[in-house]
Amino acid sequence: MRRLVTALCAIVLRIFFRRIEIAGQENVPIAGGVIFAVNHPNGLVDPLFLLCYAPRPVSFLAKAPLFRYPLIGWLVRQLETIPVYRKQDDVAGSNEETFSRARAIVVKSGSIAIFPEGTTHSDSKLRELKTGAARIALGCGCPLKIVPTGIYYTAKQTFRSSALMYFGASIDVAPRPLGANGEPETVAVEELTAEIERALNEVTLQADTNAALELIARAEKVFSGGVTTLADEFELRRRFVAGYSYLRERDPLRLEKLAAEVAQIDAEVVEAQQHRLSSLWLLILLPIALLGAIIQWPTYRLIGMLANRFSRGEDEVVATIKCIGALVLYPLTWLAIAALVATRAGVVAALLTLIVLPLLGYIALRVFELLDDIIGRVRATMRRDVSARQRALRADIIAVADEMAAPAVATTPSP
């Protein structure tokens, strides 16, 4: 059942995200106990990435109320998830039970994933880490590794955006003496929690204000243009965040100029994407794509409205609601149409309809994406100045990062 759920979730992720990359897999041990310490920006979508793309099977720790939800409760049980009992959830259970089950998995050379921030959020920085990951690790009584794992989304709530899962250098955890209560000492727990936080800082994108992240969001085309991998793009954005703070303190006028250039390039790229272009083979597929889009559009709009209604302004759960809605509502739509066809044309026609409808939806998705790509390429050749300015802006950002590093090099004593 786990394999079936994993395969289904992988399909959902590949449909929702246009581009998915995994970096740092060499940092994940192939044997021995492992704890993945993961940031938590995007609700239930975050654990799906670990489930589908971690190089070894993972069990999860998740808040106990999830086990009560329809469909989600079934899903977390199939994945052998361990409930976490938080005071605010008012669910019967204890941390001792959670820790005992988690440690049993790690001791048997298994792996678990824990979100040490304790909740999903859209803050510009990591929230203060809970001590659970450190307490579980130090209480296992055996050597193990903690792998800091950063999940980064270019636009987490946006359909067909991109995502990167980044495994950082692992932290070695040696057995420590336990107290009389069978738990690790407080000082050791605090030290390991601080080490986990430092490691997570290296694999996540953070800023001291939302303004920097908002500017990065506007600069999407600047960062992605000419960059071959999401990992490279992620590193460039980290440099931008550091440079933003540096310039805000030392050269606000230069920062203002960079921000203005970002805004101008963003506006020109958006304007370019509004133009339409087609080719002969796309014209052949376009009627089929239009048919698929028309059939799927009401369900697509319904999912969007449900996501807006039930997310209650929390961006980190929008993608979760959309994924769950797609899993439920699209098959129901296809079944309803097939049932209607069966009443008019028979069972065979209904079965063919069930095969054709998902295919039409996929054709519509691919054709319109390819159409946008062609438009972008053609417009780029017509306006090469935009690409040149994108490269120049990236060079400016890198130059700021080099300036930041120069004082540190200058103050390092020579051997």
C-alpha cells in the first residue's frame, strides 16, 4: 500500500510542480539510523517530497489531529506516521509515546522525518526550533545521523511552479548518558538543537524581513534566466538575501536602484509573456487542448475557490488543499461524465471516456505550457536587451556578495 500511495503522490507532485529537483542526495547515509530535520513552509506538501524523493524509506512525525481528518487521516496511517501530541491540540497522548516509537525506528537503522519548527508557516525566517528532534536523537542510545533538509519553492501556492529539496551535510550524533528519567540532559539537547538550527540555516532561504523575499519573488525571471539548476538558482537567491541586508545598512541608494531594475525587468517580462504565438503543429493540437481545457476548467476553478475559502489566508496550506482537491474532484468529474456517456452510448463508450478525459487534460496542460515557452523564446530574440540586463543584474548581485566577503578575507591573519 505504501508503494501505491507513494506512486500516486509522486504523480500529483509532478502535475502540480512543473520542475522538481533534488540536491545533496550524497549526504544521506544509505545505512544506519537517520533523522531528517526539515523546514516546513508548505503544509502536507512538504512531507510528500520526503516520501517520494528521499533516497530511503521515511516514517513521519505529524500532529495528532491529522489522524482525524477524512482522507488525510487514511493517508498518514498508510505511511506509518507517528502522532505528535501537542498541548494546543487537546488530543489524548504523550510525548513519551511519540519519542518511544520514533526511537524504536531509528534504533533499527530506520529513518524518520521531523519538522522541528513544530508547525507550517510563511514567515521569512525559520521559527524557533522545538527540541523534539534533539531529544529523540540523544535518547536513542546508538550512533545516528541527522540530515538537515531544506525544501524551497519558487512560488509554493502556484500551480506549475518549481520546487527544490536540498539535503545538507549530516550531523553525527554519538550516544550520550541519560538522566534518571531516561531522557538526555537538557544542556546536550539545547546544544544539538542549536547545531540543527545552524545546519538548517544552510539549506533554507531566509531573510530578516519579508520585503527581501517579496523582491526575490518579483525577480523570478532574473534568478531563473540563464541558471541551469534550481540548486544554482537557490544559491543565487541566498546571495541576494545577504546582499539585501548588506546594502540596506551600507548603501540604501544602491539597493533602491537594484530594486527598481528588478521591477522594470519584471514588468517587461510579464508584458512579453502576454503576447501569443503559435506554430503549425501547435495549431493542430490546439483544438484538442482547448477541448481538454474546457472540460477540466470548471473543476479547476472549483478547486481554486475551495483553496481560497479553506486556507483562510494561510499560503502554506493552499497547495495542500489544491492537491487533495485534485485527487478527489478530478476523478469524480471524469466518473460523472463517463456515467452520463454510459446512459447515452453504453459501457464501452464510458470506459473509453474514462481513458480519454485525463489524457485530454494532460494534452491541454502541455500544449499551453509549450505555447508559453515558444512565446518567451521568440520575444526574447526580439528583445535581447532584456536578457542582457538580466545578466547584468545577476552580476551586480554577485558583486555585492563578493564585496561582503572581501572584509572577512582582509581581516583573516596570514599564515
